[in-house]
Amino acid sequence: MKQNNGQPQPGQTTGLMSRRRFVGLAGTAAATLMFGGAFVGCAGSGNGGSPASDASGDDAAAIANSVDFSDWNAVLEAAKGQTVSWYGWGGDEARNTWINTVLADALKQKYDITLDLVGMDINDILTQLSGEMQAGVEEGSIDFIWINGENFYSCKENGYLWGPFTSYLPNFNDYIDGNSPEVLYDFGSPTEGFECPYGKAQMQMWYNSDVVTTPPTTVEEFAAFCQQHPGQVTYPEPGDFTGTAFISCLIAGVVGKGEFEKLSAMEEPTEEAVLAVVEPGLEYLKSLKPYLWKEGTTFPADSSTLSTMYADGELILNMGYGAPQDLVNNGQLPETTRSFIFDSGTVGNSNFMAIAANAPHKAAALVAINEVVSPEMQLSIYENLGNISVLDMAKLPQEQRAQFENVPLGAAQIPLDELLDHRIAEASGPVIPILEKLWLERVAQA
Amino acid sequence: MRRQARRAGCSGLWAARALVALQAVCVLAPLAIIVVWAFTASWPWPHLLPESLTARGIEELFGPSQKLGEVLGSSVAIALACAFFTTTVATMAGRALSRYRFCGREVFRFAVLLPFLIPATVFAMGVQVAFIRAGLAGTVVGVVLAHSIVALPYAALIMTDAMEAAGNRLEEQARLCGAGPVRTWSGIIIPTLLPSLLSAASMSYILSFSQYFLTLLVGSGKVKTLALVMFPYLSSGDRTIASAYGVVFLAATLVVFFLFELLLHKRMAREIDYFNG
């Protein structure tokens, strides 16, 4: 292989020399680009230079700062013509379609607001938000977020959220019971007006009535059910929120609702305090293990894996926050799918919407959130997605209450009042990791 | 002797054919299953064929809520821009590394590999912060640049090796015959390197097209590519829609590859002349 050794050779012209220098320069530039990227990658804070003024920045910030948010008409005026971005989990086709058609159309027609739904995983959303906040971006890309639980807690603690804002929303003031614990607390941490409820969810189990004749509605029956169908029942590994919620239901069934709900009030729990409540439940879970899928030596990593196994017929029981009516409607699950809950109840929680501290379109975000909690949209959510409404039915006019009551129930759905009568408050945010650790030590590894 | 050799050659040929067939089955069978799943509503065990079919995947793709054309267009445009930019820089870097001795050359050679060595997630988060400060976050240009950083090591390695393999004989001859720098590049260097250039470009294209996390962070979720729209369905286990997107993803990649191949074959005759001469 011949290489140019950098010495002038006969036949080389000055043109070649300058080209070589050019190539050398370009190589250096390429290397610098890669080095720069790499260093920044390592340090997480490069040289950076001057703080960026967002190139796409419109006058939104200027408007946002001058808006009196307590004057709803001023908010509506400021929101006009804005494009508001809603970041949230995007893995549910029915919900995406509902947001992109029903909600987006209503916002466009009523308020001249364009809704941009950005579907992504909550962890990725938080990474993006914290990246922007740490870089000191005053006008971020996120307007409002579908959020709850410890994600909300950590965002609020870090000052990544804007608020309190719920008192600005007419529909929140008119139709939501602001003093209900489900609105005041989110997994045990006070919401303090930094998030507005979006929907209520409650753990439900489902099965194919062609395969299973009588569902197990108590923990004793559930244990017998596992013994009758060895290897065909399991739950997602706690750590996955569905898995944690499901073992919570079983533990609550063993220790009793009143005892279990002590966990939802714990703000700074110790391992001993949690164990004192849940120990009989953990013993019960341990006794189930030999009859579970793969004899309980391993558990599916997440609820989507479990759903896939259930859809393939490998398992005969599945579970989740809400009935799978939409899966039945679109043919993924058979018409004979039925849901049930334990007589001792199942855990439930609320999910919320919060506004980013650096949201560029706060007025439009307020209008959009207000629209989501309007009776019309909540009814539409209940009809189309089967989500439990966050509205206080007692505050609704008679005819609207009747509309909610008249929504036909799918065969796979459980009546609303039956669900709410069997609702157990979820353990508080700080208890959850302890519960998962105890399960790992005393059930999985035992 | 000769007959034996021929027989050995024959059985070798059959073995090779069998291996190719096996590989084809290993690659094509899963792809075929993806295509079937794109139209399948439910396919429980122990059914050999799907139990029920659905147009849900297709409706989702072409439905009003997903702007497939827009998303696909921006994916292809970003990937092509990344392929072009990366290949250009990689060619220059490859030339500098293979032809010239300069101070710190080995350091640069190592620097080329550096993005390989850093975990993608760590890298993406750093790039996000740097790009936010530079005002590149949430822009298409920023996404193209970020993808290029990831694709550069692959492309630069290909181009450095290609430059070293090609040598500078032919180029020097052209210069001796009086060709200017522009003519040498357009008539000798680029045609000689064309197969490698296309390899580097298609590698960059693929890498850019399939980036999820980096696109998400640098694009702030505003720059929507196919990978970005597809991923939530993959992670939520909706196999019908994920497969439908998978088919589009595959088709978009294959079309571009086909075009690259077509370009290459047009030049093939000249290449063979060169390597034989």
C-alpha cells in the first residue's frame, strides 16, 4: 500500500497541496465533531456556549407572562391560534384516535387551538423535560403531560411543573370534588393544584368464559383456581405497575381492606412498618408459587408480555387497569371475554394532567385540560374508552348524570357502582418500592 | 483426480446452496410472520393459521389520526440527509486517515471509534443538553446532525478501509496524464470508491432510519419519524399495529436499498475493469 509521506513529490502541484490541507481540515472537523459529541456524552454538560434562544420561539412567552390566568376570558383569548403539545403514553390506539379526532376537533372548532399529541413513554418524557430544565430553556417543547404517581412527585419536587393551576379551570371548579382524597392525593403525595385529574382506573381481571366457567372472586378461591389450572396463571413481576397493583389486590384480600389502606397514608415508611401490614399476604403469595406459570420460578417482565401470552392462550387469566372492552370490540379478544373483581376489592388510582414549568403555551394547555374535564368529553371518554370519569356525579345536572348512567355496558365491563364500591386505595408512592423489594426477597427468592 | 475435484466442487456447491436456503428461511420466515400479523386480529395457540383477520392495522396506518405520509416523508428525508452528510464527512476523514500523515493521526483514528464506545442512552442525553444550548433541539437539522454523529464511525471505518484498499496508483496516473483535481475526483476517485460510498451511505441510512431514543430526545418529540410513531405500539404489545408499521418500515428501507443497488449495477462494468486492470 502506498502512502503519501507528506513530502513533496514530483508531479504534485500546489493545487494538490491545498487540497490536502483542505482534506486534513475536514478530517479534523469530523474528528472534532465526534470528539465533541463524545465528551458531551460523557460529561452531560459540554461547553455549550451561550444559552439558546429557541429558534422556533413565537411570542407565546411574552403573551403567557402577561396573561391573568384567573380571568378565564383572557385565557381563552390568549390561547386562540396556539398549538398545544400533549405528551403522554402513546401505546393505546383507541385513546390516540380519540384524542386526535374527538378532542382535537373540539379544541379546534371551539377555541381555535391545535392539539399535537406526542405519544411516548413517561420515562422518555421526563428525560426530555429534565434535560430542557437543566439546560435552562425557558420555552420548552412540552406543554402538558399525562402523569401520575412517583413521576408526578419527582417532577413537582424538582420544580419542573407549573402551578397551582386547577383553580383557574371552570370545569374543575364546577364539576370536580376538589376535597376528595383521589383529587387531593396522588399515590399519597399531595397534588396541591399542580395536576388535574384525567381519569380513574381500577384493577380488573378478565378471562374467556368458554375456558373458565366460574372466576375466583376471593383470595381462597383464587388459590384453588391456581391449583386447578397449574402453569396457566401468573402475574407480571412487581416493578411493573400492573404486577404491583395485582399483588396489592391479593394482599388486601388476605389482610383486609382497612389494614391494607394503612399503606396509602404512609409518607415515610420503614421496611418494618410495611412488613407488619403485608406479611400474611406475602406468605399467601409464596404459597401460590408452585402452581403458577413455570412453577413461579420466573414471572413475565411486564403486563404487555402477559397480555401477549394471554392472547395466545398460554394463560387463562389477565389483568389490568380497566376492562378490555376495546380489545373485544376490535377482535383481539373473543366475544366471550368477561371481567371480574375480588369481593374484597381491587386497587384503584387516578391519573392526571400537569403543565410543564417551561410550557410555551400555558393558556392553551389550560383550555385543553379544562376541555378534557368537561362533562361532554368525560362522557365521550367513558363511552369510547370505558374510562371511569373523574367528575363528581352529584355536581352534574340531572340530564348529564342520566347520560352517564345510560351508556350501554359492554359484556366485558363491570358496572361503575360495583367497581367504586370495591375500590381500595393504592399504597403510597414511597411504599411501592419497599413492597416490591419485600416481594422479591420473601416471595420470588424464597 | 479431476473428476474427484469436480465432485468435491459439486457437493461444495450443494452445501453452499443449502446454507443460503437455510439463511433465506431464517430471514424470510419471521418477515412473512410480520406481514401476516399486520392483518391478524387474534392468533391463539394451537391454531396454525390466524383465527381472525382485521383491517385495524391498515386503518391505523392510513387513518386520519396518523399522518403516515408526513411521517414517512420526514423519516426518509432525514435518513437521506444523514446518509449524504455522513458519507461526505466520512470520505474526507477516511482520506485524511489513509493518505496523510499528520500530527495526532492515531488519536483521530481512535476518535472515529469513540461514539461506538459510549452507551447510546448516555450519549443521547448529553447530546440533548448540548443541542438545547445550541438551539438545535426540536429541529430537523439537529436530528440529522445527531444521527450523523452515530453513523459516522461506521461510515468512516468503511471509507478508511476502502481508501487504503484502493491505493493511490490510479489517481497518480490520472494526475500525471494531466487531469485536474476536479476531474481526478469525478473521473477516478468517486467511481473507484462507489461501492464503498454506497455501503457507507446505506449503513448511515439504516442507522438514521431506526434511531428511536436519540430522535426522541434531540427532536423533542416534535420531529416525528416512523420509528418514533411505531415504538409505543411495540412496547405496549399491540402486535397488529406494530406489525403494520413494521411492514412499512421494511418497505421504506428496501426501496432505498434497491435504488442504491440499481445505481451500483450501472457502474459495475467500469469497476470490474478497474480491479482487473
